[in-house]
Amino acid sequence: MKFTIREIDHVVIRVADLEAMTHFYCSVLGCKVEKEQRDIGLIQLRAGRSLIDLLATGGPIDRADSGVPGAGRNMDHFCLRVDPFDGNALRAHLSAQGVEVGELGRRYGADGYGPSLYLFDPEHNMVELKGPPEAAHVV
């Protein structure tokens, strides 16, 4: 399947102190809180057309294989917006290339909710491929 990368949709940073990091990115760098999901330890910040997600280490959705907080493994994953997006075709294409493919699902990104597919690069970094938004939320 041929597809084109449009842009980085979002990055997810693992953080030990959610409040301090939110304060830094908002007060120092000028981001704005867009979406809070404190029950899962996630705050999503608007950074221009993209998002910076702050993910609490040790929280419900922090990956156990991401390592000890503060040990230099602070990136949970990054997300690329791709066109076109056909989850089944992408999964087949990636699997045929020997890529470890994760969950296909509906997730929130810089343009709102839409389809996405997780995969892992050769060094087991998680990458998310994101499709178009469900509704016109484009910033």
C-alpha cells in the first residue's frame, strides 16, 4: 500500500511530574491544555497544528517496557498523519514487510478523533500512523 506522510500529528512524552511538565509547556513554551484525561494520566497540549501529550509514568496506559522513569526512555511514541488511511491495507502491507503491528483503533490526535494503527520499528520504538479526523476539527 502506498501512502504519504503529511506531518507529525503528536508526540507522547513520559513524565514523572505531570503538573510541573504541564506548567512548563504552557507557561514557558506557550502551549494550551486541549484535553485532559487524568484518569489515565494523560494531558494533551496544543502546540500549533500538533499536540504534545504528557503521559504520567507508572499510570494506567504507560507501557511497562518503556523502562524506568528518568532513564532516558521518555518518549512513549510519535504519530505520523498519513494519506490515504486504510487500516486493513496498512496492516497487511506492514505485516508483509515483517513489521510488528499493534492495535488498530479510534484515537484522539491533532485533528480530533480518527483511525490509527500502532506499529514498532526495529528497535521497538512505537510509531502511530493516523488517518483523517472523523469530523471537521482541523486546526
